[in-house]
Amino acid sequence: MENKKILITGGAGFIGSRLSEILVEQGDDVFVVDNLSTGSRQNIAGLENKENFHFIEGSVLDEQLMKEIILGKDEIYHLAAAVGVKQILDKPLNSLLTNIKGAEIVLREAAENNVKVLITSTSEVCGKGDKMPFKEDDDRTYGSVYNDRWVYAFSKAVDEFLALAYWREKKLPVVVVRLFNVIGPRQTGAYGMVAPAFIKHALAGESMVIFGNQGHGHGEQTRCFADIDDIAPALIKLMANEQAQGQVTNLGTDQEISINNLAKEIQDAVEEITGQRPPEPQRISYEQAYPRGYEDFERRVPDLTKAKSLIGYQPKISLRESIRKIIQFQKAPN
């Protein structure tokens, strides 16, 4: 079979760079476009000498650039997005434009050229619902429009609506994947990602910081952390699966852990690897950490039935192994 020409937007990011490696290794021609706002050239440094890898520094909001890049491609993985709690709260307008307008430009140009698209969404779209596990077609409840904390959730929900509308009205082959807390090497804690931020503090001998209020949070909130090496291959399988087209599919792990226990797992792993036990976590309120009435949620667990049915998805990498991989990556000299 002839090798595919594949575009990855946001391909210099944490997930995009790992996906690029896998696709380059299997012989596809991979084109990455990234404005390096949260991605990094360092993430793709090992690929830049490969003949079948091409990097273009640019934005998905550049309509002319996207028109030129999408022409002649076979597939697009649209990963470019404004991500992370801190960035969303600091720059809500940029987040809305990047996530909604960026997705619309990609989908429009893909439809013009009949290029298959995979759109990555997020568990944030599930909102404040407490029915667990979250299914793809569950109803959602969001917070007030005056609370910028919900900008990311709203914008990615619009991306899902756009993608499904292009599937129904334009017959564009499109796959939507809703990701639940993916972790691994190269992920940065700079934008509010909890696992790499905890590990960075722990390796520096500093206290991890757990957010919460009395009776809400205080580290008892739970999350499910999936390893990038389970997720990236699953994205490729979903892209290739015709039954996934016109569908939203959850991807992650359904193994819950509290933030308190995540901190303990990281303490144990850092002590095992370095011989030094990190100090106990520090606890601060949401009001101290975030402005304008930040809202959190107690649990977020995906229903993985559809992913298992479509591609036989079964995450294999344990949280402990993921943590060890991130520690080794952060300890390595740059």
C-alpha cells in the first residue's frame, strides 16, 4: 500500500510529537504544523533529519497556509488547541478563536479536498455532570458564561458539533476522539497539567500543590490518567476504522485515582528512583490558585465501551509505569 501523506496540526506538542514518531516509523509522509505556543521544536528534534518528516512553523488560524498545506493530503490529525487551565483563564479570547476557528478552517479545507480528519476533543466537554462513567452521548451541564473556567469546555464542544455537522452535511469522513487525561514524557506542567507539575516539584525537593476547598476537593477528587503509548496507537486505529466516522469516541482509562493518592504514588516513585523522599504536599484553596470563582469537579471517568467495540481498545500501561517514564524523562539532561 502506498504511504499516506498525513498532516498533524499541533504536531510539536506532547501528543502530536509521539503520534508523529509512530507515523514516521511506519513509513508515512508526516507534515507537522505548529505555532510553538505550547509545542516545542525539542519534542520533534529526533524526527527533523528524517526524509519523510516535514515541519512548518505556523498557525491553524492562517487560512492561506492551511489551504496550501491540506492540499494533497490523505489524512489530518487536528490536535492544535489552546490547552491548560492557566492559559484558558489568562487568555480566554485566544482560546476560543484557536479552538473554534482553527477547527472550522481545518474542517472546511478538508471538505474542499475530501481529506479524512480526526478531531481531538476533551473530557472537559462532559461539564459538571455526576453520572459515571461518562458516555459519549450523555447530556452535559456547564457553569455560567461569566466564568472563564468553562471557555475550554464550550469551545471543544463546538468543535464536536462542527465535526459532526461536516460529516452529516458535507459527507466529510471525520472521527472525533474525546481524550481523558493523557500523560507521558514531554508533557509540561506549565499550563496546569497535574501529573508533570507534581513530578517536577517532587524531583526538585519541593512540595506538590493540591488545590481544593473544605468539603470540595482537598485532594479527594479523582481522575483517570492514560499513558500516551496507549493513546497514540489508538488514535491511528480509530482514524483507520470506517465505523468510527461520524462518531465521538471516548479514549483514556477508567482506572480512578484521587489526587492525594497520585501525589503519594509520585512521592514513592521519586524516592525509589532518587533515594530522596519529596516533602508532603501543600494545600491551597481554589480562590488562592485561580481567579473568578473557579469550579472543579469530583470525578471524571470515561465509558470505554465504544472504543473497545470499535478497535478492541484496552489500555495496558499502568499509572506507576507512566509516572516512572515521566520521572526518567524529566531527570534526563536536556
